[in-house]
Amino acid sequence: MAFSAVSEKYSGKMREMEIGTGDKKVVVGGQATMPFCTFDGDYPHRPVIAMEVYDVVDPEWPAAVVDPFKDVINDPVAWAKKNVEEYGAQMICLQLASTDPNGENRSADEAAALAKEMASALSVPLLVWGSGNVEKDADVLSKVCEVCEGMNLLVGPAVEENYKKIAAAALGYGHNVVSQSPIDVNMAKQMNILISNLGLPMEKIIMEPSTGALGYGVEYTYSVMERISLAALSQNDEKMQCPMINDLGKECWKAREVKLTDEEEPSFGPDMEKRGVLWEAMTAFDMLLAGSNLLIMRNPKAVKLTEQLISELM
């Protein structure tokens, strides 16, 4: 008796998002099937990895993420170029940590000038990420949108407390927005509705469900992302059909498991770099299998492992 494979067909599909312009443009999303199930439906675009660049680096970063960039770590534009030219980054994520009022509190004008300089200097698209202070991020990201008008950047995260100003600026100056919600399917949908009600097309919204690293909430993130995908595909819920992004680099490299030495925790083994690289790569794998279209990552070796997996799965 011949084997007959069962195929699952879905009534819905994820929207495509274009980031960047011209030769710099990348497209994410557009799948009509669950992650990497290419035998069930269209999966037109492979997931994209955006490599991180910080405008100021935390002095407590472990050597494993400092050493690959030690010659450029105090020059964000040079760092971004190294990620592209040496490590093959498809996209850059500028993390504006210096704008945090509890840190260096750099101005929105200064941050926007750096974003424009970087976007102009790169041959790949730019994602601009705020410090996490909701009030300051609203000012900073709005200014970035204004100064980088027409560059079709991706900016975020926009959360319930500041989405109006960020989304309005993105709409006015032609950019995309990261819609972030606290690991909850209904809140993710509500954020999409709120942002789109301001006039920003759904094709300009990408969801960040709040990312937990391996061993610290990754199960919650995975579950929510899977439910988002099923709602979008099986239920054809138009408000859930935005692609998904995960800001995982910072979550992985602040975990105690990548910082403790073998003297502090002998069972972890002596190779801290290998441990950290695998921690980030395994978290990335989990997010990909949950439905992520865009990953924000830090360590070049972890990025290489993740790219290899994507190639095999595609």
C-alpha cells in the first residue's frame, strides 16, 4: 500500500513586511504555513538575522561578545560595517542604550544623527531600538523617524504607553514599527489594533511578543508565538497576521549561565565562550521554530550556527 502524506492547509497567511529601500531592501514574513513546514504551504522568505550594534557598551559584557568587536566597539558605525563586511549581517540593529535617562541620557537629536549616519553608511537595512524607557523612547524614536525620512527603517519597540507618538511618526515619515506586548496573545492583538487604528498599515507592523532566553521564560514566549501563528493561519485572524521579531541577544547574554566561571560553578565547564554561544544559538533555534521572522542577535559565532540551521530547514 502506497504511503500518502497528510498535508495541512491553512486559510490565512502572514503579511510581508519590506524593510529598507532599493538594493538595501529585505522582505520578511509572507508564510502560509507553520514554521518551516514548506510541504504544507508557501514559505517565501527565509528568516533574517539583524546583528546588534550598541551606541554605548555595558562594561560588564563578557569577553565572548566584546572580543569579536574590540577594535570597533567604541565606534558604532565601524562596528556596524564590520558586522556586514566581515560577518555577513543581513541587517543591523542599532541599540540606543545611551539614551536611557538612568544612564548617559543622550539626547534624541544625538541618537537620530547617529541613526541617519549609520543608515546612510550601510549596504543593508537598519532597525533602531530604544533604551526601554517608554517616555524617552517615544521622543527618541520619533526623532529618528523624522531625521531618517524615506529610508523605510524599522523602529521600536512601541508599547502601550508610547505607541501613539512612535506610530504617528512612522506613518508620517515612512517607516515600520515593532509592536511589543508582554507575552500575551490577546495583548499582542490589541497592540496591533491600537497601532493600525492610527492609520499605520498592518503591512508596516511586526510583533515582538517579549522574548525570554533559554532557561528563563523561553517556554512562555514559544507558546504565545505558536498561538499567534495558529490564530493567523488557521483562524485567518487579520489582526494577528503580522510577522514576528525577537530581541534575544540582550536576554541571552545577561543570563547567569553565560557569566559564571567554572570556579563559581564547576558543573558548567571551563569554556564560557562556547557556553554563551550555544545559549544564544539555542534560544534563536527555539524562536525560529516558534515562528520568528526576524532575530536580533549579538555573537557572530551564534549567528553563524543559526544561519546554518535556517539553510538546512529551508
